[in-house]
Amino acid sequence: MSVIEVREVTKRYKNGVVAVDRVSFIVEQGAAFGLLGPIGAGKSTIISTILGLTRPTTGTVEVFGRDASSQFREVQSKIGYLPERPGFYGDFSAEKNLKFLCKIAGLREEQEDKIAKIVRLVGLEKNQKTPVRTYSVGDRKRLGIAAAMLNQPELLILDEPSSGLDPQGRSDIMTLIHELNVHDVTLFIATHNVRDVAEVCEVVATIRSGHIAGTKATKDFVADLRGTTTQLEADVANLNERVLQALRSTKGVRSIQCEGLKITLEYRPGVNEDVNYAITRAGGRLRSLRESPSLEEAYVRNMEEETLE
């Protein structure tokens, strides 16, 4: 069953700018779907059409089988939305903000239990009574997800969920989002961060300059970017023959260049963790480990090659 169906959608504004042009894709129930593209590619316009905030110039958008432009109120209660920069009352605590949102949305039944469960779900229980103005960007994102989950949605739409976060904050938020999908929430994630898509989404549609370039299973998309092999550059203390032998025995290792310790492997999910484990098990101390090129670098290179074609 499809949750979102976007068919041949074009949005042309009065100034003549075409934000999206003949865009089509389908999001299946229970999927984690990523819309990946650079800033200004048309992602926010597509979200606006899905949420019934913008009417397409041509084409149709259906959400849960209802026209998003004319029947959105019929399905609104099934949808949660996290904007890129969620706004809250800074002097209110997380708990007070959520109670206020429940009230204006008419969600009064079992309100206290509902909020307590959601606060625990997003990991805000330690500072739920602290003024939101003191929150980090990561905690504001957590609160934004909590607000989007108040109506226990079947579909959660997230606009740039990892923007502005440090590496640890990003990891925490993406782990939380993945957990929501595990609990049968359909995810629609619009992002310019290719790693967000690779870590969470099952299906990805790439968009550039308002055009959908194609929709693929994420594993196939990542394989096309990386190729069949990857190179890891490791900085290891206590590098010795025992560590090198452990690496040679790691599944998929094709070659090891000792100077600078560059390891070429067959790519598969979790290969970085396997290398880390092999080094530490053999008595080495891993100071850093990076992919060369990284997934982000491979994605940028791919976009540059497409521009030249």
C-alpha cells in the first residue's frame, strides 16, 4: 500500500521560477524513503505539496489515498512533521511546550501519559523541565521529533533532520529516527546529507534543479557511488606484524599498504567496524579511521560528473 504518491508534479511560481518539474515517486507503507539533493533542489517545495501547503501547478499528490490539495484535513491526524528549524517558546520547558501543542491540537485524552512516553522515547527526560532557550540544537531536534509524534502518526516527514548538529548529535538523532521506523512509522526524509540516507533509508530518490534523477534501493545507490571496493586510511598506535596479520585475515581485504596504513577492501555494510575490531583485538590502538574517498566525497564527485555530461 502506498502512503504518498507524487505524479508528474510541476510547481511554477508567478515570477516564472520552476521549483520542481514533472516529479514522480511513490512512498510505500512502512518504508524509510529519502529525498536526496543539494540545497535549492526543490525538496522543500515537494514537502509543501505533500502537506497541502502548496498546490501544484500541474500533476497530483495523494497522501493515504487523498488529494493533498483538497482533502488534506481528512489525513492530517496521521501525519507528523519535523521542519528544519522547529520553533518553540523559549521560556517554556519541553513538557510545557508539548502540553501546549496537545491543547491546540485537541489531544487532551491521557495527555500526561502521552507526553511522558514521548519524552522518554526521544531522550529528553533529564531536562524536560528546563527552559527550551537553554537547549542545544540536538535537543531542539529531539523536541521537534517529540512534537511531531504527539498524534502517534503513521507518516513522519522530516526536513533536513541532521542539519546544524555535531557528529555525536547527528548520530543520536539518526539512531532515534531509525528506531521510529522500526516501530512501523513510515518515514519521508528530505536531506542534502548522503550519509543520512545511507544509514536510515531503504529507498532514495535523487533530485537536482527540480528534477528527480531516479529512484533506487539505497544499497544499490551506495554501491553505485562507491563501486565494489573501498579504501580505509587508519592511524594506529602499536602497529606491528600481529596487527597486520589480523587485518590480512579480515574478510574482504584485498591489499594493505603499510606506509600510512591504507587498506583496500570489498565494500559491505559494517566493514569499518570489522577493521576496528581486528586492530584492537590484535593489540593495536586505533586513533582514527576514515574512508577514502568518503561517501560524501563520492557523492559530490558523482554530481560533478553528471554536471559535465
